[in-house]
Amino acid sequence: MTRVDFTLNDSPVSWEGPALARLLDVLRDELGCTGVKCGCREGECGTCSVLLDGALVNSCLVAMGAVTGRTVLTIEGYRRSERFAALDTAYARHGAVQCGDCTPGMILASEALLASNPHPSEEQIRTALSGNLCRCTGYNSIVAAVSDAARDGGSLWELPGEKSVAQAGSGLPLAGSGDAVVSDAGAAAGDSDVAVSGASATPTPSATAAAPPAALTLSDALRLRDEQQALPYAGGTDLMVAGASAASAGKDAAATQAALFLNNIPELKGIREDAENLYIGAACTYSQLLDDPRTPAVLREAISQIAAPAIRNVATIGGNIANASPKADSALILYAADAQLRLQSAHGQRDVALGDFIRGRGQTSLGPDELLCEIILPKAHLGNYRYQKIGARKALAISRVSFVGLFAEEDGVIKHLAVAFGAVADTVIRRPEIDASLIGCTLAEARERKDAWLAAWEDAIVPVAGRVSAEYRKTVCLNLLRAFISEQLG
Ligand SMILES: Cc1cc2nc3c(=O)[nH]c(=O)nc-3n(C[C@H](O)[C@H](O)[C@H](O)COP(=O)(O)OP(=O)(O)OC[C@H]3O[C@@H](n4cnc5c(N)ncnc54)[C@H](O)[C@@H]3O)c2cc1C
């Protein structure tokens, strides 16, 4: 059993239970927050959206152990604010709600957007809501409602120092709910002094907020990993989905295993650079990387197409690698850039090439006492690029084929050329020996050798069938390859 102290809708909560219990289930079943709706339980619909330290997350993918010391805001807490009233009124005015199941999540996603960007464009609104599905109303009226709320109530989101409701707590201007479109169901939590109840939850008297957790040092984490072989949990977006399918098959080993929460280890969240390399902490989230100007453009482009904001707020680059999926979109870029991984244990550290670390679908050479700590990216390998992700839709799309080509030249001589194909075979396809045939060539020489290079790649791409046929994958790969090399060589 793990004890988790956190703040829910301004009230401190002390909860005990399994560390990998879902925040969604605890909120609904134990803490009375039934405004948090349960939809897909796989992070694909957004009905369970809540704000965690002001950031939009899918509560179905957040393990309780990752909530320690943090603030959770659900619709029950948010509905007491003037900001809610402004959004609620705009949603009602535009008829932007029908069955209402998605509405609490939509409203919180709208709040998360406006708190960081009080005057968003239509495109920014659509991106912010892209992980929240609505099957009745249609998005136009929802987008119009958010746009109106921003226009009419923009100053509400511009209060000095008030970046997010969850951080601001109850200092928010209170309001009635006007033409309320969000139901009262489950509004008890956050509306009273004794804000929570539940079999294993006890409100902490007189405290105003759970104390922030003391950060775990990396050496503490490595000791725990060594002693208990605790399961690394970074953002949980792969683990919690895998846990759900294992549980439904009656074999949820992860539910009983000790978990090591990496989200509160500062050494794993840093980004630094020197003249040759960029060093990215394994627990950097995608949102953190998108916000950091040092993130290379090609990595930024791949990350901006991963899932939707609520996933990007918690999912990490290290988790994408360690999960060892051939569809991993950020890992694809790291393959082409010849990234090295720094692995550490209580007994030492080693650097290993990404291509050697990943041994097959879901298989890596990570030792039971090791953690992936840092990703080392050689800057010289990040010149021109072409990145393409082929999926079934724009947001929340899993790659059917993904491609990256990196190209760097100096004084007309090719210094680096690398291509990689994701979602095509059991691991990312990367063949440095083929690309080496053009490295060191002048552009004119490379043009002459281009056909031989393409032919070698044609043999090397051996796709497997999946959601799409092997033939389709091969055709798409070759088209992308030809487009890339023609762009670079002219
Ligand atoms: C709805 C949805 C959409 C998605 N869309 C995409 C997409 O478009 N593209 C894509 O690539 N992925 C996608 N994913 C998958 C997932 O979000 C990513 O793979 C993400 O980067 C995983 O990171 P995480 O921090 O959540 O990993 P976790 O789930 O925490 O961990 C994943 C695995 O890595 C291990 N691990 C994590 N960190 C470390 C570490 N530092 N050291 C050692 N082991 C570690 C864990 O033990 C676990 O085995 C999606 C997932 C969902 C639910």
C-alpha cells in the first residue's frame, strides 16, 4: 500500500492504496468526483480529463503514485470559478453540448488552453481540444464557444500571476453557474470543507494543501531499482494502457509490482548541451521538449504530432525508447541521429547506441537494476530533414508508416546522411552501411550514385503486414525515400 497526499479541488487528501491505481477510479469511486467521466480508459477520448498542477491530463492514465504532493482540479472544483461561468455560458449559448459526457473534459481542456494562451487562434483551439472527442455536438460549435469565452472573458485569464486555476487554488473569483451545461453530479468534492470521502481516503484537517513531495535523487532511485527491481514509471502512457489490457486478461503483474516514479527526479528532467551534443533527460515530457528552444526542429516536428496535449503533458522521451515499439515516433528521430543512451545503475553507467539497446519489439538490453537516464544527440547529425508520419487521422494517430531523413553537408560535401523507417517492421529500420555509400561524396558524385543507394534500400525494406498491408508500407517507404533524396540532391 502506498500513501499519497495531494490536493483535490483545494482540499488536502490523504489516500492509501496500490501505487498503480488509476486516478480516474479513485476520483470517481472513492472521492465522489463523478463529473470525471469514464470513457475509453486508454487516453483516446479525453472524457476523464483533469488538471494536474494546471496541466491537462487523462486521469485514466495517471497512477496514484504519480500524484503525490500535486494539485488535482476536477470539474467539481472548477465550477466554482468565474472562468467556469464564462466558459459554461459560452458553451450553452452555442449549443456546444448534447449528451454532456465529453463536456467536463472539454471545459477543462478549454481552461488549460486559455490559462496559457488567453487569446488563441481557431487552429490553437482545435489543437488544444484534439484529444477530447465529442460524438454528438460536432466541433464547430465547441470551437466557437471557446473562441467567444476568450473574447468576452479574456481578462479572466489574464489575472496577474494566475497562470492556472489549479495553482491559483480558491483565490479564483467565485460565481454561479448561469446556464449551467455541466451537471451537479459528483459536485460534492471541493464544495465543502470536508471535501472528500471514500473507503481509504481521509481529509487532512486544517491543512490547506498537501506538502510538495521531496524530490527523489537519482542515487535514491537507483538504490530502489537495485534493491527492489522496481518498475520504472515515467508518464505511464504506455504502462497504464498495457496494465489495463493485462488486467482485463486477468494477469496484471504490474499492479502488484513496486513502481519507481521518475516524474519527480530532477536529474532525469534536465536538458543541457555542449559544443558537440545535446543531452536530454529521459524523463523530459514532450510538452517540456516542445517548450525548450534547444529541441532540434526535426524532433520538435515529430513530437508535435504525437497523440494530443494531455498525453504530451506526461509522456516522456525515455518512455518512448524503453517501450521499444517500432511505432515510437520520437525514437525514430533518435535512430537516424545515431543517439547514444546513458544507462545508470547503483553500480555504474554505460553508454549504448539506441540501435543496440533495442533488441526487438518490446525488448531492450535494459538491466533489471538500470535506468535510462540521458539521451545523447550529436548536433552535427541534425541538419536538413524530412519527417513524415502516415496515420489514419491528424490527432491521436498511431503511425502506419513513419519516415525520417537527415542530411548535413558542408562546402558541397555530404557529412551526414541517415534515413529510418518506423512502424514497418519489428524494429525501426536503419541501415547506416547503405547511407555510408553517399557520405563523403560531393553532391554531384552523390547524384551519380543515387540509384544504387535507392536500390540497396529497396532490398533492405522488408515490411510486415499490420493494420495496413506490407505492399502498402513498402510503396509508401520508397516514395518518401525518393522524395527526400531528390529534395537534398536536387
Ligand atoms: C492515446 C495514446 C496515443 C499515443 N500516441 C503516440 C504517438 O503518436 N506516437 C508515439 O510514439 N507514441 C504514442 N503513444 C505511446 C506513448 O505515449 C509514448 O510511447 C510515450 O513516450 C511513453 O512514455 P511514458 O513516459 O508515458 O512511458 P511509461 O508508460 O511510463 O513507460 C513505458 C515503458 O518504459 C519504461 N521506462 C520509462 N522510463 C524509463 C527510464 N527512464 N528508464 C528505464 N525504463 C523506463 C517503463 O518501465 C515502461 O516499460 C500514445 C499513447 C496513448 C495512450
